[in-house]
Amino acid sequence: NAGVMQNPRHLVRRRGQEARLRCSPMKGHSHVYWYRQLPEEGLKFMVYLQKENIIDESGMPKERFSAEFPKEGPSILRIQQVVRGDSAAYFCASSPFQGARGYNEQFFGPGTRLTVL
Amino acid sequence: GESVGLHLPTLSVQEGDNSIINCAYSNSASDYFIWYKQESGKGPQFIIDIRSNMDKRQGQRVTVLLNKTVKHLSLQIAATQPGDSAVYFCAEPIIQGAQKLVFGQGTRLTINP
């Protein structure tokens, strides 16, 4: 059973370009989460999605960042007009069905390391 | 703001020794905590968790202690091995509304031969 897959693993962009990060959840998982990790810091929640729905985007910057999880295909985190401050590791996690109570364990992918020149 | 935070950013121990990594939290209503291990170039990996109705939980070579009085938890790793070198995070799931994890800053553990 393959784990969470992210690609590319490394992405280099120049200022002003667009970055697209992909995440394929574990088989059977319908919930996806994106986190950002700056160097020497902990992960910061960005957005939580279910298929075709954004559930919580409270951690997303107001501009330039967007996320989707279409009915078919991977979840995409899109960063438009990247700036140097966007350089970070972006991690995706997935979880199975979210019950009415309790916490469903999130399984993390290996991350995409974005470098903005 | 973040409700979890760590005391020390780095910790070096000799191979075979025990290590203790600390974490403080601020929300007295917090009832569930998770420790993650993040090796270089990888995503966080679940190690062990603990609920607030417990003071201690043991796994394989790891023990988590929870002190609700002072809002502190610790991760103890026994007989450390080179493979234990990593950054360790405590995290708290925020379940209300949507689920998300709030991570502390992390402690980098280095095992010296």
C-alpha cells in the first residue's frame, strides 16, 4: 500500500513564476491537508480539503495561494507569482474518513522543497 | 497562536544513552498530543500519542509523560541509536470544525557515536 506521494520532490522557480505542487493521498483516503515548513521551524497548517471541497483554508495566505482536490487526480497546491519568502518545504498529509468525533491520524508525504531564486 | 512549544532547539546525546525531549503547551483544555519524528528530507512520522486521561504511555524504546498540572509533556527515548537522529515535534490536533495539527518548533536530536 503506497504512502502519500508528492511531486516534484524539489522545485526551483524564479520570482514571479508559478509553482504547482501535487499530492496523491494514500489509497482509500479522502481527506488531504497541506502544511508549510520554513527552515528550522515546525509545520504550519495551510488548508484542509475533501474531494471537490475546501473545508478549512484558515492557514492559507490571502493572495497568490490556492488549493484544490478534484474528483479525479491529485490535490494541487498552487502558488502564483512566487517570492523568495515562499521558499519552504510543503508537506501533504492524508487521512481516512473523518468521524464526527475524535482525530483521524494524518499520514505525511515526503514533501516538496520549493526554492525561489 | 500556537499552543505547543519546545524548550530546547537542539540536544546531543551519546549513543546508548537515554534522551528526553520536552514540550510545553498553553491550553489547559488540550486533551490529546502526538509526537512526530522527522528525519532529514522526509515528512513527519508518527511515534506515539497520549490522551489527557493518561500520565504515561510507553512504546518500543519510547515513553511519553504528560503533566497536566504544569502543562508539560516529554518524550523519552531509551538506549538511543544512530537512527534516532532527527527532529522531534510535539503536536496537538485541533478537532473543532476541521481537523488540523498544531506543531511545536521542534528539537533536533543528534546521537554521537
